[in-house]
Amino acid sequence: MQDAVGRADAILNAGRASRTAMITELSNTVASQKETTLEQRARCRLASSYTADSAREAMDLVYHDGGSKSFKRESRLAECWRDLHTVGQTVTLAPEWYPIGGRVYLGLEPGPRLR
């Protein structure tokens, strides 16, 4: 369990760092009264998705090491696991943002969701 908690913390911090860096960049752009770029918007969506993925990965590590108590209905781990996996399927954090971001980086049309 100690290994899982240590790894989970490192994974969560990586996700937070990505999200925080992107929020700072966007805040600076908006504060200087400039328009955000398509690439910034793509990176913002990717940072959000990556942060959610990191939280789920960290939760999966702890959930797995929790053994058979993890999946019992009254288990706090089970509740957190379900919540994180549900949130990760919402429109704003859905995995479909990865290929949309990839299209931006490759100079392709990302589609209407990012405009």
C-alpha cells in the first residue's frame, strides 16, 4: 500500500502541475487582453483530460492495493473509484480531447468543439 500511495501522489502531482501551468498561461494571455490561440485552447483541454486521467490512475493504484475491501459498496475507496471514473466520462474531460489536440499539433482542422 505504501508503494501505491507514493506512486499515486507522484501521478497526481504531475497532473496538477500540467493543469496549473496551463491555467497560468491562459490567465496571463487573458490579463494582457490578448486572444487565446487554438494551440493554447487545445493544451488547456489536454491538461484537463490528463489531470482527470492522472486522478483515475492514482485511484486505481490505491483501489487495487485495497484488496477485497475496496469493492464493497460501503467502502470509501469504492465510492471514490466510481466517482472518478464517472467524471472522466463527461464531455469536458472525455478521452476524445486527445485526438482533437493531436489534430491541432499536426496542423489539421480540430473540428467545431475547439473553436
